[in-house]
Amino acid sequence: MIKGNGRPVYEGVAIGRIYVLSKEHEITNTKCSDIEKELERFHQAQEKAKEELGVLYDKTLREIGEEQAAIIEVQSLFLEDLDYIEGIEDMIKSGSDAAFSVHEIGDAQATAFASLDDEYMKARATDIRDISDRLIRILTGADQSFRMDEPGIIVSEDLTPSETVSLDKDKILAFVIRQGSSNSHTAILARVMNIPSLIRTDIDIDSALNGRTMIVDGFEGNYYIDPDDETMAQMLEKKKSAGEYKAELEKFRGFESVTKKGQHVSLFANIGSPDDLKYVISGDAEGIGLLRSEFLYLGRDDFPTEDELFEAYRKVVETMGGKKVVIRTLDIGADKKVDYFNLAAEENPALGYRGIRICLTQRDIFRTQLRAIYRSSAYGKVAIMFPMIISVSEVRAIKEFCAEIVKELEGEGVCLNPVELGIMIETPAAALISDLLAKEVDFFSVGTNDLTQYTLAIDRQNEKLDSFYDPHHEAIMRFLALIASNAHKEGIWAGICGELAGDLSLTDEFLKMGYDELSVAPSRVLALRKNVIESEV
Amino acid sequence: MKSFDYVIKDELGIHARPAGILVKKLAAVKSSVTIAVKAKDKSADAKRLMAVMKMAVKQGDTVTVTVEGEDEDAAVAEIEQFFKENF
């Protein structure tokens, strides 16, 4: 039995088989010693890629349509192109390894296509990158596209948002990762999915772990690989009582979240995509307090169209059937980078070109998104909230732009419902001038993660700073009180959508401040409701 | 050496799919085949797909196809036919 530990991000006990999710290999210019063998490897990879594309072509033709299938066909043609193949072979002959050669030649060809003055040809650059990636995957063995045959525990270095998009979420029992922080993507996902998970573990990641039995104790932060009988018995017992606590929470399903003295607070859910709707339903959330838009932009090669955005938003709004859905506009930049945005590298991305700053600068991106959101308003109750606000003038510019969009859509005869406009309070600047901002908007939602990071000047990704980080810091508590009070002076509602909202030790405090809404991971709603209903405040 | 001129009628120009079919067809031809747009001073080996596509030949461009080698007579007729049917 191997025992180790990490920091728990969601309580509970999981028992299952290990699936190691390994990172893509870094492509470096390693020299190969046996050129003949390397050429042979490349030709085998080429054959395999051809087969894969054949299968993909049939599937695409069947499930999506001829136009998409034609793109796959073009890729198959490229895979046999003489310039491409000979270029790679020449590099291998000069001693480079196959993966690096594919990477270099693919990159050169793609760049040549991207620079052409012809939209159709430009777009072919993506096809070249795609086949190159495919070949590299095959060559580096990162090819075994990750699949879970039965439910299990994911063990990985860390997970990026685009990696998690492709995971089969129904089969994940727990995450055990080496890196991350309690606000990192994996931690947020674990909370949304309601699964015990550990971050910053001391685990040695090795593919030999695959298939071995693991227990994750999300209460204590321990994990056990190949547990002995005694440990297994103990943990099964613990799992059972955790189940009982959950069953106890079930008593609060379907109730209104009202304190003994009659104070009402809405308990909403934070979600990252329409896929999370099932957790909203199972968690019994009363609405959605934060629908992140980033998922629509991640894991793809080009901007989503207005219709794609609209369909995704509509699905959420419609499923919620008249319950409020607060959609946050794109908050990309900083730690969530997307290649096709072509954002320049920044010394200090958290203080950089991100969130509303991108939207107010690149209005075309903003326009497409706002049009999609407004269109979705016809299907339920929509509110929009804007991230990273620091000034009144930004808010006015946004409102003006929204009014323009509404007019435009009405001119086109599109049916719209009234939409509340609100802002995230997540910069110290916005918190301090919340009295002025309250005159401009319909609601506030406090993003405590960023507000804390900016107020305490602590990078939430930097593990070394964890001992300095105090989520209950007096400065944050004073800000929270100030924000709620300023909101109520102007008669608008205020909520909290950061992780702090789900901190059960603060529920009474938030009720005293008068917060109208707390938006938390869907799995947290029932525990929070129990707290509210039993509160003496 | 044989050659012919042809004005591209397809609104997408010489795009990927027919170009791919052309390249495959030409693999069986022994002669060398060159495709050029003289007005734009561009030319490429017609057996190389990416090279042909990178010329970004558009509707209305006049291309000159030149065939040189032992089977040039048969090949040029076949290629001209292919252009008429596909571009």
C-alpha cells in the first residue's frame, strides 16, 4: 500500500481504479541515432494517420455532413503531399527525430498558407496544423486518446480547461493532481461535479499506476494506492457516513432558503457550460448566479459564431425555465488564454489585457456575444454581468453599447425580454466606488477570488504564498459589507459568486450584511440552504 | 513539350478537393507537369498539392499547363479535359 497526501478541495471518499492522464510530450529537437528506423516510424505514423482520417471521414459524413467531411478529405490529401512528406523525410535524414521534423515542416507550411491573400487558402493552415498534430500524437505515443472504460480516478500533473472539455465527466470519481491551487480549474470542476479531489499531492505520476486501486479521502486529504484490507474497511465506513450526511442534506431539497427570522436569500449555482446543468438540477439551485462564457471560446481554433453562442445560452436559459440566469461576458486573458485571440504575452496578465478590457477594445467580439445573449433572453429570465470593472465610465460605455445592440435586434424584429445589467465587483477600485457604480446598474455580484487576489496582492496560483493568504482577511470582510450596503442604498440587489460564498462559516456574516444572493458550486447549495434555514441571524 | 492555356471558371479557383484529385491523377503521368499563372508570375510543379494550392489561383486567372516527357501527348489531352470538367 502506498499512502500520500495533498490538499483536499472537495470532501467525500472515492474508491476506484486509477487513470493516468499524461501531458502531451514537449517537442524538442532530439537527434535520432538510427535514421532508417526513424523514417520507418514516420511512415507507420503516416499510415496510421491515414486510417484515422478514413474513419473520421465516414463518421463526419454520417453525423455532421458533407461540408465538414470534405475538410477531412483535404487533410487526407495533404497527408500525401510531396512537399510535406519529402520535407519531413529530409529533416529526418539530416538526423532530427520524426516528431520534431513533422512539427517544423508542418509549421512552415501552415505559416506559408496563413500568409496567403486568399481566405479559403488561409483557412487551410488549420488543416495542416491538424494533420501535423495528429502525426505528432501518434509518434510521441500521446496518441492513445484518453478514454475511460469504467468509472475511475484521474491522476494527472494538472488539467487545463481544454483538456477537461474532452473528459467523460460521468465516469470521473475523483481528481488527484500534483499541481493546482484551490481556485484552479481542476478544483472548481471538482466542486461543480461534487467529487472528492486532491490537489498539490506528492504522487509520483507514472503510467504503471494505470488500473491500480486507489482510495481518495477528501476529508483528510489522503490517498491510498493498493490499500490493505484494514484501510479499505475503514474507508468504506467513512464513505458510508459521508453518504449519510448527504442524505441528511436531502431533507432541505425543495425548500425556500429563508432564515428563522424570515430573511430570504437566493441560492444560485456557478456553472461553466450547459453540460453542468445536470448538477444544477441535482443540486437544487434556485437559479444560475454565474454562467461563465469561456467554455464557448476554449478548445477551438476560431471564434464561435453568433448562432453557436446563442444556441449554448438558449439551452441554459430554456432549461432553467424562467429561473434567473446570470451570464457573465467573456473573461479571457490572464490564466485562460486562447490562441486565436492572438493576445501578446504579458509580464503580468492578471493586471493586463483581459475581461471587459478586451471586449471594450475589440467590439466585434463583444457585439457577437451580446447579440447572442440578448437573443437568448426570449427563452427565460436573463441577466448579464460584466467582469473586471474599475470605473463608472466603463459601465456607461457598456450600457450605451448594450442599448445599441437592443435597438439593432429590435430593428430586426427579434423578440427580447427585459435583461438586467450588472457588474462583477472584483477589483478594489470597484469595491471602493461601489456607491457610484450602484447608480448605474441593476445588481452587483462580488467575485471574491479576484477581489481577494487584488486586495491582498497575492497571486492565487503561487503556492508559496498560501501561508500568507487569508480568505477571511478583515479587508475583504469590510469590502463585502461596504458593497452590500452601497447596493442597498440605491435599491439594487447584491450577491457573491466567488468561492467564499460557499464558505459555511461565513453564511451568518453574509446574512447580516444583507446579501440577497449567494452563488456557489451546484453541489454546495443544499449544505448552504441547511445553514440558512438553521441560522439564528 | 506540350502546353495549353485555360481560364479558371470555378468560383473558388483551384481549391483543395479537385486539386487533390488532379495531383493523384498526375502521379501516374511520367512527364513533368508545370502549372503557371503568367500574369502573376507564379508557377508550381502540378504534382505537388500544397505548392499548387499556395498559388491561390482564382476564378478568371489564366493558367498555363506545360507537360514535358515521354507520355506528353496523351497526358496533355487528359489534363486539359480534367481542367474543363473541374475548374
